[in-house]
Amino acid sequence: MSASPDRRTVLRGAALAGAVCFAAACGTGQQKPGTRPASDAPTELGPASEVPVGGARLYAEQRLLVSQPVKGEFKCFSTVCTHMGAVLNKIEKKQGVCPQHGSRFEVATGKVVQGPATRPLEEVPVRVKNGKLMAG
């Protein structure tokens, strides 16, 4: 007949299993599906005139959101939600909206307006060159 494990052994095993599950849930540090790949090459988005003053435009293919809070001032953010990595799919009331859990972000600043996200969108450098927006 085999001896049953003592209480400490059972608790250690449970703690180890919990740590393994936590590490798996947090990931390995690799990019989540839906995140933008890092690139040093600037990306042309199109005419700056397509972004309304006081509003914003989504660039779905590039996974970017560009806003123009005041005339001639552009801000660019990744559309990858900082909560779970889903991609923002629309702009409502000057807010980028995540379809997965409803997080909302200010288009002018990237700040969280409504969770569950707690971190702002990643800001991406943007400039105007010959009337065209260049991100990155």
C-alpha cells in the first residue's frame, strides 16, 4: 500500500500548478495576434486632408488611428486594444471603440475613456510630408 502525500506536498503542487497556469495566461512576451509588427520604415497613409479637424480616421490595414485635434496637428495611435489585443473597429463620439470588450479610447490622446482597458493606446509618430500622412 502506498502512503498518501502529506498536506505540504499537496499545497506545493497546487501552488506550482497555479504559477504555471498564470504564466501561460500572461504569455511568453511574444506579440499577441492583432498587434502591429514593429517597423522602422515609415508608412504612407494617404492625404492629410482625409482626417477631419476635431475628428479621426481609422486606417484598418495599417492598424492605425489618426486624429487631428486642431487644424494641422496630427496624432497617431495603434488600434490594438491594450486590454486583450483586439483591433479597434470604429470611431463613435470622438472615441475609438474595441469590439471585443467595449473599451473606448479618446482619439485625440489615446487615453482610456471606458475599460476594461487600463493603459492608453500606443502612440505612433506621424508627420505630414508633401500633403500626405507618414506614420512610423
